[in-house]
Amino acid sequence: MTSLDQLRPGQKACVQGIAGDDALVQRLLEMGIFEGEEVEVIGFAPFGDPMEIRLGDYRLSLRRHEAARVSVRNLP
Amino acid sequence: MSNPTVALVGNPNTGKTTLFNALAGMNQRVGNYPGVTVEIKKGRVHHRHHAYELLDLPGTYSLAARSPDEMLVVELLLGECAGERRPDVVLAIVDASNLDRNLYLVTQVLELGIPVVVALNMVDVAAGQGITVDHEGLSRRLGVPVTPIQANRGKGLEALKQTVATAIGAGPPGRGASFPEIFDRELAALDSHLDRKVPPFLVRRLLVDVGGYTEKLVHDRLGDSWTAELTAARRRLVEAGCGVPEMEVRSRYRWIREATRECVRRPEQRPLTWTDRIDRVLTHPVWGILVFLLLMFIVFESIFVWAKPLMQLISFGKDQMSELVKSFMSPGPLRSLLTDGIIAGVGGVLVFLPQIMILFAFIAVLEDCGYMARAAYLMDRVMASCGLNGKSFIPLLSSVACAVPGIMATRVIENRRDRLATILVAPLMSCSARLPVYALLIGAFLSPEQGYAIWVPGVTLFGLYLLGLIVATLVALLLKRTLLRGETPVFLMEMPLYKRPSLYTVWQRMAESGHMFIIRAGTLILASMILVWALLYFPSAVPGGGNFDELTSKLDDQLDEVRKEIPELKESLNRVEQEKAEVERDAKPGSKEQVRAASLGEAIAVMQKRLAEHEASVEPLEEQLKQKQREWKAQSWLGKAGKTIEPLVQPLGWDWRVGMAALASFPAREVFVGTMGIIYSQGKGEADDENFTGALGKTLQVEKRDDGGKAFTIPVVLSIMVFFALCCQCASTLAVIKRETNSWFWPAFTFVYMTVLAYLGALVVYQAASWIA
């Protein structure tokens, strides 16, 4: 188990859960990031933040401290 | 009875605005609501002899409101917004290439109790990715009509209009997603606890949205007798394994997956799209930044350089109009009001149009093609270090040309606090209107001609730009810690598919921005310009009889006449001299020709004397004119105000004349140069006329204070420049802030904080520089 911000570009992972019930968590959930969903890291912006991920048919960018709230399990 | 109302809702980047434009055409207007910064466009749609009102609600992913702006959408949909009727139909647009997430909003809309029509957009884009949607099957699963369209090509719109027309008056749709039983029980309990005074839709939001805006709304309406009950209900849900907000999201997505399982076909392997290929370059840490910088250079160059000829054309037109009015009106307050007040003021408003429209053309293209999200992605880290986000970059960059289009460009920032912070610091960016002030003072006092090294002017100018940038960063950080404090806004941003921008949308954005600036901000700008005109015009009576306006106009006319006659005289003198030379060449002594040559000689002498007289009279006339203009403005109300505030500006090293010129520059900073020209007897002149500013600079170099000391020393010059770097002497900026924030508080706040900063900055610089000198 690790968090989404720790993945490297090209890595895929399965979402394990998100901690908390604040606005950020609600937005992440609404965008489709919840337990059991698959995500793929596309890359990081200059200076390493924010990061871009793919989720199903679309791409999202989020800041690393936001991604740190999402715990994931690496997929091969 | 008014026309039926249709509310258009959808996620951002689904082609919602394109659909709105395609349906409403030019029949559009903008609705403003108190207390929110979003605007809602309304249009009229005609279909088979019926007219419908179409409301374009801001793009959103969910109806879980977190801000007043988001709550406005919910209130409009519930018919709880004063002055607006409840929509008869909700038209929900969804992106076929990304259906699951788009349907999330639809499942919430289904619970409003209003008929819903789904417009399935971008079916072509989806097909390109191998995704096909059986819209009839989807319609059966959702329980509402689903019409496939291609908004950008206008396909399927007639069928869509027909479907919407049929839906009016239909009963509410089926409930859609279902929730765990315990949730429904808690919902019913909370509803009865609130005595059913809150619409059921909001009771659900109240229970789900922890810390959401619904909590504040219900608190404002009913007090807080319900908070303990709400906390307990949420705790019971967590204990039952159905904690909010996750339970809502899971239930909805489960229902969506079920609904789309059989009617959406997608390829086993996701194909590599154009967007994937383009993004390999455009979001690359090196290539991406290079492309971004190049694009930003073009944007900046265009608003700085391309707009210039158009702006000059507007200035030229303004001057021509003034001349025209002057030619057939006699001097007096009315003529001055028309030429120096109204025509100058209208010109002063119109002159912003080229910059605004060019910038908005770029923004429209960048947004419409999907690049804006990439720009924000690339710049976010840098902007986050001063408390802003990646989307603040383009507005702030534009503000280096002019804060007016820059502030208007903050509309791309969805987060209210980030947008406000960007608006409030944008006027600190060193804009082009400060350049004439800097050019005048640096040219006259810090140039190589004054014995300074060749790099001094450039470094001074750079320092002033840097000062604005540094102060803006500090103010942004401070604002985010104080006035605009709150939890860090969610950055989470969709990276939309790239697409070809629609020319119509681009044109629409340009026209809209120009129109809004003129209508909403233009009147305020004009009013401030007329006010300052009046303060500089009155009183116009010369002590001891006469009128300054008539006096200076008469002197001006005399001067014009003399100046016009000089070349005429010279020309006829030349002619006569030539004739004399010809006559003399053939003349024999005692002949008729010689007599004629002698009489020509006499005529030449008379003409030379007249010419000399004329030439000699120019300078005294000029002196007299400048003297009268100076006397007039010095005794005007603004002149008196300058003298009144002299004790206030003395610590900055200024005398009352500088103070007065600073006051007069309230409508626009460059007015400072023109006012200095008048008050220092250089006559009238434009800030961009190099001859005028050069001459004014020379005058300022030798100007003495009333006590005999030099009026302009280096500390004084630095103090003036720092003041202008930090002040908000720009009525247009304040008018645009008023317009964009929909409140008088923020422009007042901006003016006060910047003026205080400017004063303190000038004070510190003057005192420190004097001490060093």
C-alpha cells in the first residue's frame, strides 16, 4: 500500500480508499476516484507538482498533496 | 404568462456553451445576482411558433454546493432564487466519450423533481475512440429522453428542441440512483426534524455535504437547532458502514455502471488518441514549458504591440472629434465639457477595446481548444508558491500590459478566493500606463545625459517592474492568510480532449467582453473623467474680471493665426525677392526696370519687418498662454485640493504641484504627465508626445520650489515613481473590479490598500534616499 503521489509515470494502481470527509475528498470521489477504481500516472508538471493521472476515459490533474490523500495498491 | 424556462446544465468541457450559442444564437443577455461572482446567460429559443427561455448555468461536476456561486445553481434549479421562475425542463448535456462521470451530475438532476432531457454530445468524438452509445437503451435505463447531437456542427438540434418542447409539462422523472435503506431513514428523520421547511433535495445535500454550503444556507434560514441531530445522523451512518460523502458517490456510480453496462460498447484496448500524442509534448517538463513560454510571448506581444496601432487610431479619432467641436463652438464650459470631458472620456474608454478584445480572442482559443488546462498545469507550482493557482498566470501576465483586460481574464479561475486574490493583486503588475510617468522622470533625471552610466535607466525601469511583482506576491500571500483565508482550494482539474476551436465561440467571447466592458465599466470610467475635468475647469473666472477659458482660447487662436501667417509671409517674401532678382538682372541704369526693382526693395523691407514682428510675437504669446493655463489650473478646485494636501505629501518630498498632478491622475496614471505639463507651464500636451515630454523634462530639471530649493531631486523623482508603481490611480481598473466582483467593497479595498502601500513606499524611498544623499 502506498499513496497516489508516490507512483512513477506510467505506473498503474488500484484505489484503496480516501481518508476524510472534507471538500477535497468529496470532489475526488465525485470525479470517480474511489475504492476499486484503476488509475494510471501520466506524468508530473515541471518542479514535480501537480501530477496528471488517467482515470477510465479521461485525465485529471491534481496537486501532490491532494494525491497523497488517496491510498493505492500497485498494479503490475 | 411568461415563456417556459429550460435550464441547461452539464460538466465543464462538454460543449455546453457551444450548444447554448447554437440554440440561442444572438438572442442572449446576462443575468447578475447579488453576492455571487458568476453570471448566468439567458437566451431565447424559438421552436414551432413557441419561444422558450434558456438558462446557461455554469459548468459543474456535481450539485454539492461548496460556495455561494455553486449554491446559486442549485437555488435556480429549485426555483428558490428570487425573481426567477423554476425551470420547466432541465436540459442536461453529457459527453458521450466520457459518459460515466458525466452521468453523475445527471443522477443528481433526476432528483430535482423537474422533467429532464439528456443531450448526448460528442458522439463523433466517442466513435473516434471506438465508443458507441445506444441512446435508446440509455433512455430506457435513465427513464428520460436521450437525444444524440453534435453541438459544434449543429447536428440533431431540431430533434433536441422537439424533445424539450414535448417534455414541458411532463411529470417528474423516476428517482434514478437508490441509496441504502439506513440513509433514507436518516433522511426522513432529518426532514421531520427540520419541520419540512427545507426542500427534500436540500435535506439530502445537508446530510451528505460535510461542511458544504447547504449547512450555511439552512443555518441562515432556521438557526442551528438541527446541528446536533445532523452530527448524530452522520455518525450513525458511519457506524452502519455508509459514511458520507463516500456512500452517495458509490451508490450513484453503481447505478450508472448498471445503467450503461448494456448500452455502451467500448474497445477492449483503449486506443491512443490525438490528445495523448499532443500531450506528450505539451505537458512535457521541458518541451511543454518551451511551447508555453512561446505562446505567452505571442499573447503578451499582441496585447502590447499589435493593439498599439488600433489604440493610436482611437486617440487620433478622439483628437479629430475635439478639433471638429472646437471649430464650430465658442469657448465656454459647454465646449470644454464636450471636448476635454466627454470626448476625451469616451476616447479614454474606447482605447481599452483593442487590448481587451485581442486578449479575449486568445483566451477563447486557448480555452476552446483545451490548452488552458495544460497552461494551468504547467504553471501551478510556480503560482502556488505565492498562494495562487496555475490559472492566475495568464491574467497576471496580461496585467503587465493593462490590468483591465487582465482582471476580466480572471473569469477562467473557478475558485472564488483564488480569483479574488488574483483580481486584487493584478493592478500591482506594472502596466503600460505607468510607462509615460517612468519615461518622463527617468529620461529627465537618470539618463546618461545627466551623467549616469548607460545601464542606469534600464535598471531603474526593471527595478520598478520587479517592485510591482514582489509586492504583488507578498500581498497575495498576505491576503490568502488573512482576508481570503480558508481551506486550501481544491485544484483537481480535468484535462479535456484537444479539439479545433470554434470561430463562432471565439468571436462570441471577443464581442461579449468588449460589450460588457463598455456597458458596465465604461459609464463609471466616463463619470470619473468628467468629475476630474470639472475639478480642473472650475472656477474659471479670472480674479478681477474675465474668464480663463475665453482668455486662453483667445490666446490660443491668436497664436494659431500668427503661426499660420509666418510660413505664408515667408513664401510671399521669397516670391518678391525672386522677382526683384529677375528684374535687376536685365535692368539698365535709369530704366523703368530699375525703378521697379527699387520699389520691390521697399516692399521687401516692409515684409521682413512684419515677419520679424510675427516671429517675435510667438514666444510672448506662448508664454502668456502657458502662464494663464497654469494660473487657471492652480486656482481650480483640484489646484486648491493640491495645496490643501501639501502637508500630507511633503514627507514624500513633493510640493503641492506634484500632489495636484497625482490627484488629477485618478482617472488614469498617464494623466499625471499632462497635468505636470500644464502646472509647470509647458502648456497642453500628450503623454506619448516625445517633444512635449522632452521639453517638460528639461523644465522639471531646473524647476525651483517656493522656498528656492530644487523641486526635483533624485529622492523626489524616486519617490514619485515608487508611488506610481504601487498606487491604483486608475478609474478603469476600479470600475472593472466593481464589475467583476459585483460589489463596491473590493474596488474600495483595492484603492485604499494600494494607496496606503504607495504612500508608505514613497515615504520610505524618499526618506532613505535623502538620508543617503
